[in-house]
Amino acid sequence: MMELCFVLLLGLIWSCGSDTPETYLLKTQSLPTDRNFMPSLSNGHLGYTVFGDAIFMNGVYNGAAGNSKRARIPNWINITAELCDRLSCQINNEATDISYEMDLRGGFFRHSRSFVSMGLTLEQRTYPHRYYNRALVYELLAFRHPTVPLNIEPQYLKLTQQPGNASSDFDFEVLSNGSNAAGDYRLMRGRTKVLELKQFQPYPHEIYVLFSEAMEQPLKLDWPIGQRELQHRVIISIDRQRSVALKELQDALQLSPGTLLKSHIRVWTDFWENQFSIELTGTALELSRIVNAGIFYLASSLPTLSSNQVNEPYFGLSPTGLARGNLEADYEGHNFWDTEIWMLPVITQFGFEYAKQLLGYRYNHLEGARYNAQTMGNKGARFPWESAYTGTEVINPCCPEIAEQEIHISPDISFALQKFFAQSNNYTWLCEQAWFIAAEVAEFLVSRSTCRQAPKICHFLNVMGPDEDHGRVDDNVYTNAVAKIALDFAVWTSGRCDNSSTYLIENWRNLRDNLVILHDEDLDYHPQHFGYKLNETVKQADTILLGYPLQFDTSLTHLNDLHYYSTVTRTNGPAMTWSMFAANYLSTTEDSRAHDFFARGYQSYVHTEFKVWSEVPIGYKGSANFLTGIGGFLQALIFGYGGLNFARVADTSQMQLTLPNVPPQVDQVLVKYIRFAQGKCSWNFQYNSSNVICTSPANQVFELIQGKQRRLLGNNFNVTLHRGDPPMYINVLN
Ligand SMILES: *[C@@H]1O[C@H](CO)[C@@H](O)[C@H](O)[C@H]1NC(C)=O
Ligand SMILES: *[C@@H]1O[C@H](CO)[C@@H](O)[C@H](O)[C@H]1NC(C)=O
Ligand SMILES: *[C@@H]1O[C@H](CO)[C@@H](O)[C@H](O)[C@H]1NC(C)=O
Ligand SMILES: *[C@@H]1O[C@H](CO)[C@@H](O)[C@H](O)[C@H]1NC(C)=O
Ligand SMILES: *[C@@H]1O[C@H](CO)[C@@H](O)[C@H](O)[C@H]1NC(C)=O
Ligand SMILES: *[C@@H]1O[C@H](CO)[C@@H](O)[C@H](O)[C@H]1NC(C)=O
Ligand SMILES: *[C@@H]1O[C@H](CO)[C@@H](O)[C@H](O)[C@H]1NC(C)=O
Ligand SMILES: *[C@@H]1O[C@H](CO)[C@@H](O)[C@H](O)[C@H]1NC(C)=O
């Protein structure tokens, strides 16, 4: 393919001069046949799938209870450009050198076409601005190649908005058609039609949509003879407040297209350089791209940490992200355990602020969780299986039994709180937020349990574990294990944050100590639940989670669980099932099994063009842009291969480094940065060693424990674990 390189009059360089490394560039000549696998572009406030029919906004849902789903805004930024001559626009069929490109480093999508016989190139670019995050941008650049005379047959360009059908979620009203008068833009107001739950949402959502121009009809842009290039851009800004949307549009329009783009790229570059990146050395180019795309798709759904105007509260990370959400396959944009168990452990590595915002979503919706507990006859806070705007249960009407039985979501959240504390060591956050959630989850667990006296033994009856093929079972082992962890965390946190409720704490301790964990003595494994029969197929990773991520049981019994459950797990299960087998096998000596499961966990789930994930293996019907799968995959790489873990040990936050490993074709993995307490650390690992270099403020002191050795590390340290060494434990000294 011919590479076109021109420095253009406006100082923009479109086609070349991009210094994006190839591991961040996803380029293709043909689109995925299923357009659901086009890239998702989001900025935490707005999101859309390239060429899709919807824009979605953080926290904006429509529909009552289980019918609540992300409210679809027509995709007005989906603009098609056509090249036309006096007679027709047929000449578009002559385009060559067609390419579609997702630039992960800069966070934008680009589509380019050339017309060789005429010596012309059309370039289109689109992105949701990462700093001016109420704004979505579309840009067009058309140029004549320098070698081509300028007097060639005149053309015009036709721009057509293709937003898809009218929205059934909003009533839209045009408040202004825009005029030539300064500051008068085309403005629409949309109101959602149905409340989620009146008690928690008194008013419909109201949004304002502003357009940089009134583009109702196809727009005709003349391109006179003698003019080398033609440039045009369209900006749409959307917010709950009219004034915010207006300011955003005005601020963005003040910048030249090049400057506006640069300010967008700067935020993304800063993310990759200063917040988080994983660099694989070796020969695994494809794997590097999948890793980078995974990080990108996860991170783009998160709020920006610096924005032109103050962000609204964040409403969580749904399994298919912010750019999707009005389909059942998109889980309607709801929040599940996927957030805390599958995505959060990776998100925390991007930066503590992101993790706080995700957990903050749960904190902000404690009231909904209390209401949920009450309506279901429990005490404390019972987080809904599916959570949207109000934080009350919005389970799909198909399956109320799942919400009723999958009670592990609440202790999953407590588990995540403890995990975040173990890494951040932030006692202020612990007592201001985590404690309140942990306490009420513990209360819920006590009220949901059934205990028998003499000898005292407690159960959870009529539950469903992660394996949704087995409903209405007793004592699902995963559920009981995560509940024990949640109760233990609540007991401990009370000692740090509030000593006043001693009798409640006694109940939590009792349940923690007496909750049964089923164990088959003969086979030395954990049956998934009471009455589980050998060889019964299970839907996805369930009991094996007792090892990684729970670290509840890592004994020989766990290895037996791995051996056994790997033979009875559905082959068409979700992606992260295999990642979890990989992560767990990596802490054993059975490397080759780990490598096989790791490969299985991504190879058949990632669509090749833009590395967008599917929930189920390619060929089956399932969700697109499945962030949960990415979460499992990156966990397997970071914590499984990397041998890294964070744990609360007594009153101490602890970083744990065990023997690392690397995927085939990878020599070294370099992670920049991971955070530990107030430290910012770069970390690399290879087959034979793992090296962590941290810098922290002077008041932060660490201590290393390794074998019999115990020594102070100070605030900055550089430690290396070699193959054959005992594990390293690094404590924060408070
Ligand atoms: C968006 O634009 C693309 C490219 O022009 C087009 O193929 C697609 O059908 C459009 N999407 C909708 C929803 O119309
Ligand atoms: C758009 O509306 C038409 C006519 O009502 C309908 O046939 C079509 O399925 C709709 N398309 C989508 C993507 O919903
Ligand atoms: C916008 O234009 C349409 C069509 O010309 C017209 O019917 C409508 O009244 C206008 N609305 C406003 C608010 O100017
Ligand atoms: C701990 O969390 C609190 C509350 O979120 C925050 O204000 C504070 O800056 C954090 N402390 C550190 C050392 O990061
Ligand atoms: C709670 O009690 C423990 C043990 O008596 C004590 O160390 C701790 O400071 C107390 N915490 C609070 C917040 O009162
Ligand atoms: C389970 O399957 C294995 C392997 O197919 C077989 O050897 C074993 O007998 C089966 N056990 C039961 C209880 O069906
Ligand atoms: C690991 O170290 C051993 C012993 O020094 C060496 O033989 C082996 O080649 C190393 N492996 C890798 C992958 O570097
Ligand atoms: C860290 O320590 C290793 C060996 O112990 C050394 O090679 C490396 O240069 C050190 N790095 C830094 C940044 O100090």
C-alpha cells in the first residue's frame, strides 16, 4: 500500500508522521462483518461504538426496574463523507487505499480513502474528547496530492449524518435550530420517558445536546478549483446542564482542530506514560496489541481525572462499557459483580482514583442496597445483582431468581474493598467509605444465614454461585468463602473505624467462624455446593476462585479442585473462566497447563481487526466489547504470570512477590506503574526474576520480609526476586 505523506497547510499531519508504535496501532483494510466489533470510544461521560447507532451518557437510563437500560441517544456524530462531482457521488466507488485505523496511543479512530485517478485523499477522524469530555468530535480533511495539478475537475463533499433510528428512550425537543448569530447553536433537549423507580428517581433524566452547526440536511461543502485542501469539523456536546454543554462547545470551538486533537492526545499519552502501560518484550506482537487494546477499552470507559468542567458522579463500569448498553447482550449497561471481581483488580493498577470512583458508586448507592435488603426481608445492605441509576435491583425481568439467589455480589464488594485497602493502605478512605459498606454487608450476611446450635454450624441456603447452571443450592463454596472474607474484613475494620457496635460485631465473628466450607475427604476437593454430583458440568469458574483471586485456599485441595473442575467446565463458557484457570495454575508447578489456559482465554474471544472482545468464543452469540473478559485476561497476566498479590495481613498492607513466569514468546513484561500505599513503582518480570522499584514520599516506610530476613526498605526501594528465592513480602510500616 502506498503511504501518503504530506505536511499540510494547516500544520496538521494526518496520514503520516504519526509516531505511534505499532503495538498501539490497529489498522485494517476491511471491517469486522459484525459491526458490534467496531471499536468503542468513550471518555467516562459519553461513549459510542464507531459506526454504531447510539451515544450513551454516564448514568442516563430509561425504563422501569428491570427494564431500565442505558438510554440511547441517536449517534449524531456518525457522519459519512462522500466525494461528488457535478453529476453524482458515484465516484466514491472508485476509492482505493481504504484503511481504518484505531490509534490506541492517541485515542482516536481514523478512516482514510484515496482516489488515485483524481489524486485525492479523504480522511475522517472521530473521538470523544478526553479533556473536553462533554464533546464528541468528527473531522474531515480532503486534500489533493502535491503532484496533481489543481485545475482538475471540481468536486464538492457531501456530509450526511447517519444517527440510526429515532430514539425510543427520549422525547427530544428542538429548542433552537441554530442561526448565524454568534453563540446560537442548534440545541435539543431530551427527556427520558420512564423512571427507574420513582422513590429513588423523582424526575426523568434531562439532557441537552448542542451541535456546532445545524446539519439537518446533507451538508454540501464546495471544493473550488485551485484549493489544495478542505477541512471541516463537527462537534456535538451533551450534558445534563445546558450551560455546561454550551461552555464545552464554545471552549472546544475556540481551539483549532489541530490544537483540540493535541489536547486530547496529550491526556491519552499521559495515561500511557505516567499512569499505566504494559510492555512485552519478545516476539508476541499480536499479544502486545491485545494487551494494549484491552487496557484502552477498559480505561476509556472510566472518568477522566482532569477535565474542562467538573465531572458528574460516576455510575460504574458495566460489562460492555459506556459505549454500549441498550441491548440485552450489553447487559443493558448495568453493573454486576463483574466490576469488583473481574475489572477492578486491573483498574486499581491504572490509578487509585479510578478504583475509588468505582467503589464510590457502591457507596453512593448504599441507600438502594438498604432498600433492597428491606424489600427482600433482610437487614443491612444487600447490593442488587444488577445496578443502574438508583442502585435498586434492576435484574432483567427474565430471571428474578438470579437476583434472589446470587447473594455473593455483596461480599464480593467487601472483598474488593479489602483488596483496595491492601494496596492503597488508605485509612481515611477505609473509615470514611469502606467501613460503612462492610458493616452493612456483614449485617446482611448475618440476616441471610441459617445457623444451627450445638455444634454451631451456619449455612447459606437457596443460593446460586457464579455457576448459574446450578440454582437453588445450599452452601455454594465460593459464596461461603467470600462471605467469610467479607465478615472478617468487617470485624477488622470496626476495630479501626468504630468500636461502638460490639454486639453486632460478635454476630459477624460468629458467622465468619461457623459458616461451613464443604470438603470431600475421600477425593480431597471442594464440591461446588451441597449435593453437587461428580462430573456435573459447571458453567464457569466458580470453586477454583478459592485460590486466585480469593486466596482462601491454596493448599493441595485447591490443586485437586483445579484438576477436577478443568474437566467439567463448559467449553463455551465465558472468556475469564480460562484466564482464572491460568492464573491459578501459575501458582502451581504445572506451567504448561497455565500457558494453554491463558491462550485459550483470549485467542478465540478477540476479534482480529480492532481487538474487541466477545463474551463467548467467536461463532457463538454473546456480548461485544466484553470488558469482563479483558479484566480476567489482564489479571492472569499481572497477578498470575507476574506472581504479584496485595493482602491485608493483620493491620498491615502487604505486597507479595512470588515466582513469576512469562507467556510463550514473551521474554520480559514491564509494567509502569503499579502503586503501593503512597509509592509509585515500576515493575518488570521475566522467567527468572521479578524486579520492583518504588519511589514514595519521605514519610512512607516499607519493610521487607523474605525467609528469615527482615529489613527496613525506607521510602524508596529497588528489590529483585530471583528464581529459587523464597517469596518477598513488603509491608507498609504505619
Ligand atoms: C454510520 O456510518 C457508517 C459509515 O458511513 C455507516 O456504514 C453506518 O451504517 C452508519 N450507522 C448507522 C447507524 O446508520
Ligand atoms: C429502525 O426502524 C426500522 C423501522 O421501524 C426497523 O425496521 C429497524 O429494525 C430499526 N433498526 C434498528 C437497528 O433498530
Ligand atoms: C426548527 O426548524 C423547523 C423546520 O424548519 C421548524 O418547524 C421549527 O419550528 C424550528 N424550531 C425552532 C425552535 O426554531
Ligand atoms: C486517602 O483517601 C482520601 C479519601 O478518598 C483522600 O482524600 C486522601 O488523599 C487519600 N490519601 C492518600 C495518601 O492518598
Ligand atoms: C478500638 O479499639 C481498639 C482496641 O481496644 C483500639 O486500639 C482502637 O484505637 C479503637 N478504635 C477506635 C476508632 O476507637
Ligand atoms: C466421572 O468421569 C470420569 C472420567 O470420565 C470417570 O472416570 C468417573 O467414573 C466419573 N465419575 C462418576 C461418579 O460418574
Ligand atoms: C533461568 O536461569 C537459569 C539458571 O541460571 C538458566 O539456565 C535459564 O536459561 C534461565 N531461563 C531463562 C528463560 O532466562
Ligand atoms: C535496581 O537494582 C538492580 C540490581 O540490584 C540494578 O541493576 C538496577 O540498576 C537498579 N535500578 C535502579 C533504578 O536503581
